[in-house]
Amino acid sequence: MNFGFWDVGLPLIVLAALAVAVPVVTVPRGAIDQGRLAVGMGLAAAVVFAGALGWFTLFHWQAGDGFRWGAVLRPALMTAMVWGPVWALVWLVRAQGVERRKGEAAARAGLDLGSGD
């Protein structure tokens, strides 16, 4: 495998972009439950990882190599070092949005969430 832009850079850029874009589809915009967010983000991670598997399977097919799970899984897992932190940051931002919506809903309902006395 070469280590040029087309072989390494482009897949990492595409997978990082998928880590940002896929949660838009898998997590409902108005989600008010952290559990639903976790399910959607887990689904997003699975989709991005499947994309990485497909990408590296295509590379091995183009090179004429016989399919071996280790030759495909290893680089797909290694790409998670790039898209994983991006995905985690997206999850953090989405979780903050869920908590903001929960607070707004409580304020509309007239609940005082700050009084612990």
C-alpha cells in the first residue's frame, strides 16, 4: 500500500466527514433523551466503521490481493484513531443540545431544577 494522499489522506478525510454527517441522519433533531442519543451515535459509529471496511476492501480488490479479514480489519480499526475523536466531539455537542432542550422543556413547564433544598 502506498502512503499518498489518495491511499491515506482521502479515506481519512471522507471517514472524518462521515463521522460528522451520519449522526445528522441517525439521531433525531429534537431528541430529548440521552439513551436515544447513545443509540443513534452507536449506529453512526457502526456506519462509519462499515464505510472504512468497504473502503479498504475496495483497495485490496483493486490491488488484486486475495481477501483476508486481517488485511481489511486492521486498517479500518486504525482509521478510528482519526474519526473516533471527531465522532466523540460530535456526541459531546449533541449531548449538550439534549441537556439544553431538557432545561428549556423544564422551564416551559415551570419546574425549578436549581433548588435542591
